Amino acid sequence: MARMVQPLVKVEQLEKRFGEVRALDRVSFEVEAGEWIAIMGPSGSGKTTLINVLGGLDRPSAGRVEVDGLEIGNLGERELTRYRADKIGFVFQQFHLVPYLTALENVMLAQYFHSITDEKEAAEALGRIGLSDRLNHVPAELSGGEQQRVAIARALINQPKLLLADEPTGNLDEANEAIVLKLLHELNESGHTILVVTHSQAIGNLADRRIELEHGRLARISAPSLAKE
Amino acid sequence: MFLRILWKLLGASRGRLAVALIALTSGAAVCSALLNVNLDAERKLTQEFRTLGANMVIAPPAAAGGEAALADAAILDRIAALRLPDLVATAPYLYVAANSGSQPVILAGTWFDQVAKMNSWWKVEGGLVSARDDREHCLVGFTAARQLGLTLGSPVQLRSGDRSVSLTVAGIVTTGGAEDNQILTDLDSAQALAGLPGGISLVQLSISGTSPEIEQAAQTLAKNLPGLDVRPIRQIAAAEGTILPRVQGLLFWTIALILVLSMLGVLASMAALAMERRRDVGLMKALGGTVQQIMRLFLAEAGTLGVLGGFLGFLVGLVLARWIGERTFGVVTSPRLAVLPITIALTVGVALAGAIPLRLLGLVRPADILRGE
């Protein structure tokens, strides 16, 4: 008898309303562990809202969202915070590093909120992405690409189940975009599940599947990597 | 990591935190000074009160038929033997009906040195007699001097029966009391004139302390001087008992007001700081930081400011207390180490209360912040 493999992310009839505005309208899809998903669509189509709901930053208005077997719509505030610390890694377009903490401390901050800090482990994480010589620099002393790499190291330090990236290369030049994409690709290759919100067709083409939204509705799911083959 | 982030937080908002620290230090300085003064106020005020005359009288009970009773001067030795710790001055009095020329006058024989100690507020033309056994000079009450036509340096001859004594007027006193109508001489001269060696009419005492302490002294005296009436002068004791709590109440409410004003200063700085920190808090929550973890950081920051402000304020307050003590009581206020923990505790309380805007950051929704709202 074939063993049923549970998807890592299961979204069923998800709705998110802001007053009268329906940002997400009956969206359903599943994501397997280890997949790289690109979430695409025009501005205002609900991409960031979807990421926020999956990351436990916003609550669904209706429908079901299950991540790693956890129904996040039912979680209380405290459990939702724990969910974010344990299972989610965020990467934002604006980097969102704490400006008065060094690169090392920004990574350790995620450790601190998760459990206990390990300076050596944080330094190694930054070393793996080529920032060994930037450990004690504050964000203002780093380039955009370096800041985004610090954000990625921070997102991964607690070994999250799901990496959610919202326009991670939106504020980067081409050279730094290439570095970050290579990094994301390597992470995916090593088994990380990644959902990336992007406007870029190039990034969309790197994903295993593309989830396209329009006016909050799921327009289509395609598999560009299969097409490439 | 907690201390590391706390240190960075303190460094990151130096400007705003400096303003809050100034508010806290100023408040703590005034509180520390007033607390120091408050602790000294009781001692200083009771010392001040003791310059305002006697607050206890010891006299024999009135004799039958209204005759003035006399006590033996030996009771002065018994009072001295009790070694009352707060006894400021002891003045025996013997009142004698005498004549100056044809004019009757009351002569009060006493110990000049003790009278001077007990009644430094008397208005004196000329000078008080300072030697206890000065048999050449007398003090004349203002009204008596006018009636008898006496001025400074006037010779005065007092007669009682066939005894007489000659004195020179050393000072004319205005007290607003019975002394204005009397002539004050040394006790021995009065006893000689009255022919009552060793006789005294009463003893006035000036005892330092609070109302309960004076009552306690009265009980001790009464127990050890049987057959004599020991009477605290209630009006003075009561006035002392009323003024001290009022002064302390005034200091208390001033401290409370200062603390509220400091808190408002801190509140203003923290409100601005809270606006700056919204993004950081949103991010921390997104990373999985609980409200408790984040608030612990901010409250520790406010608490650190409170401890620092309290300590600095205590030091400044010592200088301030010294100045207030000199201005108000004419003496240096002693620094009290007990004020340090109280000042720090109050300042930490004010800092935490002033950090309410930071506590409201716990309500920040990370999705709103990360969206840029």
C-alpha cells in the first residue's frame, strides 16, 4: 500500500478581508516539502497578504491554512508567536534588520526569541554566506546585498520549516540580485521549502511552481521548471 | 543576549534617553534632598522649638488657702541626677513681692544662664546677663521699667520687709508675658531678699523631643519627684506635635508632585521613543519575540534609567539638602544613606510608570508595521 505524503502547506478556500476589501478570495493550493514556489501577480493581487497569513502575521478571515500539520487559523496569539519562531523564516524586501545591532547580533536576535543564543553558530551562518568579515558591522555599514544576506542568515538560523521571502531582490542591483538568488537556489537544493513573492519573471522561472494571483483569486498554478526541461 | 540588546538599546536612543534621564535625575535630586531634610526635620524643628521657652513646669501643689507653696532647691539636684537625655535647660524661679522705692514690683530670682538658653527669642535692650550667680545686675521687664522709670545702667534698690538688695539694670526685656512686669535677678539674691534660702516657687524645663517623648519625660519626672506637680505646657507640646506632621506632610506632597512632574517628562520622551521603536517591535514580533520578551527589554531599559537617575539624583540631592538645611535651619543637613535606596526605588517606579507608551508597543501588529503602515 502506498504511503500518503502529507503536504507541508495546505491552503483551502482561504479568504482574507480588510473591511470591505477581499484581499484573498477562496485560494486553495498545496506545497510539498522541499519545493520552491514563486507567488506572482500584479500589485494588489494579494501576494504579500498570502505570505503574511502563511507566516502567522495575519489571520485568515475564512478557510483553512495548515503548515507542517498545524492549523494556524486556530492558534492563539502566544501560539502564533511560537509558530513564527519555530517554523517560519522571513526575508523582506526592505531587509528589516535592527539598525543598532550588528550583523551577528541581528542573527542572534532570532536565536534569542527562539530559544538560546549561540554566537559561534550565528557567526558560522554568516560565514556560509560570505559575511565572515562583516560580523560586527551594523546595517548602515553594509551594502543592500549584504543586508539581505544577513536577513537570510537570520531567517534560517532556527532551521525553519518554511522560508517566506517577500520580493527579496526588489531593492537590489543586478549583481546582488544574482548573489541572493544563487543563495536561495542553494538553500532549495539543500532541502529548504521556499515561497518567494516576486514580480520578476526571471525569478518565477527559477521556481518549481508558480502560483499566480489576480484580484485575490488564484489565477493559475504552473510549473516553469518542467517547461524548461 | 538580553544584556547585549539592552546595552544597544540604551546606546541607540541616546538623545531621547538623555532627556528622560535628566527628568529622572532632577526629580530624584529634589526627592533625595527633601527626604534628607525630612529625616532631619524632626530633630531640627524640635531644636528650634526649644528656643521658644519652657515646655514643662514643676511646682509644689497649691497650699490650702491659696498660699503660694515653696519647694526646696534640692529638687534641682534630683532633676540633674535623672540625666534626662533631651533636657535643654532648667530654670528655677522664686517669686518675691518687693518694692522699688514706694512702687511694688514682682521680683523673679532665677538662673540667668538657663533663662538665656531657654528664651533666645526675647527682645532685649542692652544684654542678657549670662552668669548664673551675677549678684550685681538685673533684667527689668519693659512695663516695669516704664513704671519704675528705669533705663539701662540705672541703679535699682529693692526692699522686702527689712531686707534690701542693690542692683544695676543690665537689660530691658520684652517678652509679651509676665516677665514684662517683673524684675529678674539671680536666684540667690531673690532668696536673700525673701529670707527664704533654698526656696523656689517652681522650675521651668525645656525638653527637646516629640510630644510622646515629652510626655515620657514628664512621667519620669513625676515618678522621681513625688509630691510635686509635673505639668507639660500643653499648648507648646501640642503646637510642636501639630507643626511637625504638617511640615512632613508638606514635604511628602512636594515629593509626590515632583515625582509626577518627572514622570510626565519621562512620558514625553518615551512617547517619542515608542514611535521610533514601532518598526523594531513589529520586526521582533515577526521573528517570534513574545510581548513579554520585548517588554522585558524596554522595561529593563526604563529600569536602568531609573537606577542611574536615582543614583545621580541622590548625589545631587545631597548638595541640595545641604543648601536647603543651611537656608531653612541654619545648619548643615546630615547626609543619610537610607535615602539612597528610597530615592532609587522611587525613581525606578517613576521611570516604569513613564514607560507606559513603550508598553503600548505590545499592541503593535507586525503585519501592519512590515506593510509600512
